[in-house]
Amino acid sequence: MADRLFIDKKYETAVIDKIDAEKILGLNFPDCERMDLFLFAMSLGVNAGYRTPLNAKKGLILETALNNRPEAKAAIYSLSIEELRKMNQEDKLDDKDFAFQVAEEYANTGFGIMEKWFSGHVPNVYQFIKEMDDQYEQLFEE
């Protein structure tokens, strides 16, 4: 059973360290919980519309932290419900491992998008703000 949410290890330095160093959108630690960064990345992946499997896993968020954030837990399980519906397997709604895997893969897609923003140049903070606004609006429209 999964006891934490993972990211692909390559994004620890390629994305997270840069966010922390440059304090991008306040998503840096310790100003922001890692859960919020994970959810932002996950929302970028959902917006992109595809999941990317993790190659080398690195633990990012303990399950106990997720239990203290009911809105985050709801977002993660909502994604898994959608995936289970696509596969006609709604009987597995309580499968935490599957829910975590879906969330991790969407977040992995999002971290990949952020890595492209960072590659070879200083991050465009305004691009982050636009993406954040778009994701916020989509989250609360439905």
C-alpha cells in the first residue's frame, strides 16, 4: 500500500529546486506546502489531458499530510474516479494505490511542462500566473 505521493526524481532538481530558489508564485518551500506544488503540477497534467508514468520515484508527500488536506484528497480521488469510469471499473473506487498512481502521473506530466518552461532560460513568471489563473478557474467552474 502506498504511504506517500511520489514524483519522478528528475524533477527534484530540474523543477522543484528552481521553484524554491526563485520563489516562483510562492510555490517554494517553506512558503508553500509541497501539497500545493503537487496539486498545481497535477492540474497542469489534467489540463494537458494525459498521464506520464514515473521512471524513478522520489517521495514528496506523506499520506498523513494528505489526510490533513481534505480538499487535496478529494481532488486526487476525483481523478481516479474519472479514470475508473473510463475503464468501467467503478467497483475499485476505494483503491488508494490506483488513486495515488493517477495523481502522480498527472503531476508528472505537469512537472514535465514546467521543466520545458525552465529549460535554457529564466522562467517566465507571467506564464505561471496565467496557467495558475486558468487552472483555478477550471477547478471551480465544475
